[in-house]
Amino acid sequence: MRVAIVKLSAMGDIIHAMAALQFMKKYDPELEIDWVVEEVFAPLLMHNPHVNNILPVNLKGLKKDAKQIFSEIKKVKRYAKNEYDLVIDAQGLVKSAIVAKILGRSVGFDKASIRESIAAYLYNNSFAIPYEKNVIERNLSLMMQAVGANERIVDLQHKEAFLFFDEADKAKAASFVKNDVKNIVYILGSSWESKVYPAEKLIEVIGHMEGNHLLVWGSDTEKERAAYISQRTEAISMPKLTLNELKALIASSDLVIGGDSGPTHMAWALNRPSITLFGPTPAERNTLVTQINKVIDCGKKIDPHHLDRQDMCIEKIAPEKIISLAKELLS
């Protein structure tokens, strides 16, 4: 069976959906799986043995140039010539449903299970999977049901690491990692500023832990934050990394600390210890806790249907909580 998965963005959402691939292939090793993704996130899927073809699009570019829609539709129609037996829209948006519709016989979440309910009317078949359910389990349930697989073969607590990189990326990461101390990676950014832990409190965390402290950034604002922290601690502000280099760095780390963001979720995907700090998003929905992947939230109930981007409750997380949990994981 030839399958196309449509999961365009964002980084964390793509990573969460990728967890299903190994179980789909376990169910049917003959599945041929292509993935439609925003080109900026395409490197997340590179070197993945479970993905046959990465099909990039640039729908984000339509915000700057609406005329680009014609070239993007032409591109998707070209992908449709692959004659897919099944197209799975794991995004649940109108734009992703349209892409899936162009590609072929499509399935997705039903209208009660997604924010943009009109998208469900574009599918040939849909599945009821509550929106409040954990996003990793939601994606996995949709994708497994879509190919007719039994979800009982799924064991997320014992999954194989599913982000991949090459030797050059591994060598780049190795140049920053030390063998005689613990390597702790800090993720300094996220899609919302309210998901980012305050720099002053992170300085306190770093000051109370021994190790090789590496500050990862992706934007100019985050770079400035990294410089501010490195000037006041022994932490090292990393150069800007490609997504493949970042995968390799996190795979080499002893602990990753960061907010609810794609780079932090890489640690879970790579089976590396992590502490994810949650503010205005619900921890129970946005990640899975394991023996080595822990969460600390701001202590309030978050409604996934009504998120407040201005809620800075992440600032209430005490550095002492992070320090204590980090030392426990590093031991």
C-alpha cells in the first residue's frame, strides 16, 4: 500500500506524529510512506528509514505572496501522480485537508475532533478521536486505524528512537560535547514567548548544577537571550545549528531542559532524558512522561480548547524544582 501523510507543521507536532511510523511499519513492513511537510521542517524527516519520500511544500509563504498558491497547487498535483492508495491528514486544518484531497482518497479526524471542523467534510472517511486526548496518542490512533492496524502492537514506553542524522552532523555535535562531565542542553525559545522560561531563573538553575551547559537558540531574540545567560554563567552559547545538527546534539546529551517546543520534544523522540516546562499549554496533552522524560507545569488547569498565549504562568515554576529533578535524572 502506498500512503501519504500530510503533517505540515509545526516542529513539535511533526515529531509527535512521527512516533507512529515505526508501528505502522511493524504492522506492515511493505507500506510505502511519503510525507508532505512545510519545507522548513523537511530536515526533521531526513535519513528516516520509515519514510520513502519527503514531499516539501511552502504554504507558509502564501502569507507573504498569495499568488504563490498556484505554484503550490501545481506542486501538490505533481505529487498526486504517485497514485496513493491512502492519504492521511494528521494536521486537521482546512489547508492540510485540501492538500490531502488533491493527493487522493483521504482520511482524517472527524468534525468533533479538530479545531477547523469544516476540514472533516473534505475527507472520504474520518475517525472520532477526542481533541483533548494526548496529541501523540491522537496521531498514532488516527494513523494506525487508517491503515487497518491493531493499536495493541503499540508500546510507546519502549519505542525506538526515531530522529536520524548523518556522520557529519554527529561530528559537529561531538565538537561541543564533553566526555568527563554531564552535557546539559537548554532550549531557549518556542513559538510563543509565554512558553519560554525566564532567563534570570534559568541562570539560577545553571548556577546550581555541574556540567557542560549548552544554550541552543534559533532566532535573533533567542541568540540575545543565550548571550545574556552565557555572560552570567559558565554556559556556552551554541552557534546556530541546522535541524540535523540539533538532532545529533540532543542525541549526545545527558539532559535537555526547555519549554513546550519542538527541540525539547526531540529529547523524547531520541530517548534522551528531559525536563519539559509547561506554562499556558497542558502537559498531559502535549507530551508523554516516562522514567527519563519528566514535566514540570505551572500548577494550574489548562483548557486545550481555550489557550491563552499571554498567560505567563511559566514564570511561577521555581528554579529549585528544576534543579532537584535535573539532579535526580543526571544521577
